[in-house]
Amino acid sequence: MENKVSVENFTNLDIRVGTIIEATDFLEAKRKAYKLKIDFGSLGIKNSSAQITELYSLEDLIGKQILAVVNFPPKQIANFLSEVLVLGVYYDKGVVLITPDTKVNNGEKLG
């Protein structure tokens, strides 16, 4: 591993659990993607664009808990403002979402 990161750099990331409450096709995106509305509890509902169409249908996503970085600056993607970065693993068949294996409260922090 060449690119080492300090613990302080890692702890500066605010990674939280949220539940996807709405998912729609993002037709205006350059690459196939979904628009997500995610409930982060006390942090509120945030929007995200996610290129996760290979392994997840819109119906599969509703109610799914995910992990996301919530303290990156918002990013304008076409006509949509993505407020959080949903985390996933690149796999040869598509992106696999990072999810807790037990249901937890929305807004809980990775630590």
C-alpha cells in the first residue's frame, strides 16, 4: 500500500447510516444512475446520485439501509444536487452497496 492515510484524515469523514426512502431513474445523468432520497434521522433527508443500476432495481432499494459520507460538499450532476456519497464496492458485476448487517437507527455514525 503506497497511499497511507492518517487516522485523523479518516475520522474527518462523517460516515452515517441512512435508509433509502425513494429511488427513481436519473435519466439526465451521463452514466446510468438512480436518484435516491435517504433518511439520515436527525440529519434529515438527503439526496444522492448513485451508479448502482447493475445489481439493484428501484424496488430493491426502498427500505435498504446504506452507509454514506455526509460531510462532502454537494455536487451538481446534471439538473440534480447530490448531497451525500453512497458507499459501495466495485465488483465485476457492478457496485455492491455497503450496508449494516443489522438494522440500526438512521444517522448512526461509523466509528
